[in-house]
Amino acid sequence: MIVADSTENAFQEMTFGAQEAAAHLPGVKLSTAAPPTTNAAAEVQMFQSAQQTSKDGIGLMTVAPPDFTRPFSQAVDAGVPVVAVDAPGLPGSKVDTFVGNSNTQIGAGVATAMLSKIPSKGQIVIGNPIPGLPLLQARINGFLSVLKAKRPGLSVIGPVNVGNEPTDNYNHWNSL
């Protein structure tokens, strides 16, 4: 299991989940890897190394799906099963197994859960830690669809790039 980086909570949780699942499957030996910070080139290298040592399969979560189209395709052609996690493989990747969810529904669910704390009028800032990542944009779209329907008098600012590394993210939100 390879995830986008080792510092962000969401990716750590994915790793912990894979470890927990593997612990309950007899005969499964799980190896995990992640760059220390989000670095698509380093993640691609880890994936390519895993192709040599993990012939029974590789699960991968990346925030840079375009960078994996060719490596995914090469692994599949070499007979290594590949599972895309949270971010589906792009056309041409040959990856046909995806483990994920409806990010639009997640965004709508978060907005619905927060409605009692969101005013009817005023401004709200929407942050996006990885602009251009389709799964996060789907969450934002779901969130905004609820706000539009339930809080039509609210002015939305953003989405604003708030950085994805923990310290960078904290500093962006503090400055906002």
C-alpha cells in the first residue's frame, strides 16, 4: 500500500486501515510506503519499486493521478494487480479496481451536518488543499450544492488554496 505522503492524517488513516485489514487475512504480508511530503515523482518511484517486490498486488492512493497513468498501465501489463484507492485511475491506466466513495455525497453530508453552525447570511470561506484534484473538487461541489439550496443568502469565498502539508495548511487558514 502506497499513499501520497506520511504526514497528512487522511493518508495515515488509509495506511492504518490497510494494516488492520491485512492483520485479519491469513498469509497476507503488507508493506506500506509513502514519501515524507506530497511528492508525485517520489511516489511514482515507490510504485515502480513495489512492482518488483509486490507481484501479488499494489494499492495506491495518489493526489497526482495523471502521473500514474503510464506506471499503472505498465504494472497491469506486467501482471501485477493494481488497486486505485480514493482517486480512480485515469483512462489509459488499465486499472479497473477502485476502492473509494462518492466524494460529492461526502461534501453534501458534511455541509448538511454543519448547517446548524452556518449562518443564513454573511460570508463563508471554502478551502481546497489540493486545487485541481478531482475528488476534492467533487467534495466542494457537494458542499456548495447544499449551501446553495439551504443558505441562498450566503456569500461564498473560494475555494481558496490552503496548502496540503499540515504546517502550510495551518498557516494559510490562520492568515485567512
